[in-house]
Amino acid sequence: MSKIESKFLKVKCSDCANESVLFNKVSSSVSCQFCGSSLASSTGGTATITAEIVEELD
Ligand SMILES: [Zn+2]
């Protein structure tokens, strides 16, 4: 059972290409600040990133 690390991800919105930085353990859904498209949804502690991940930050 692998442990998922907490880290920040730089993602790019698939709709408008706006880049955002979000935490991979968001506790609620995250939407693009520019167009409102969904970037991530929370599934019990670990975020499911629906946007394109550009870079992992730590
Ligand atoms: Zn967008």
C-alpha cells in the first residue's frame, strides 16, 4: 500500500490553459479561477486531478 505524498501541483486548465497551483490533498473541489472549469475533485482526502499536470512542486 503506497503512501501518497503531500505536494503542490502546477496544473493547466484544459479549457482555457490558465495555470494554477493546487495541493494534491484538497478537501474540496477546485475550479479554474479564470473560466470555472473543474481542476480537481476531492475523493476522501486525496484529490483527483482532472486538469493537466504541468509540474510537481515540493
Ligand atoms: Zn480555465
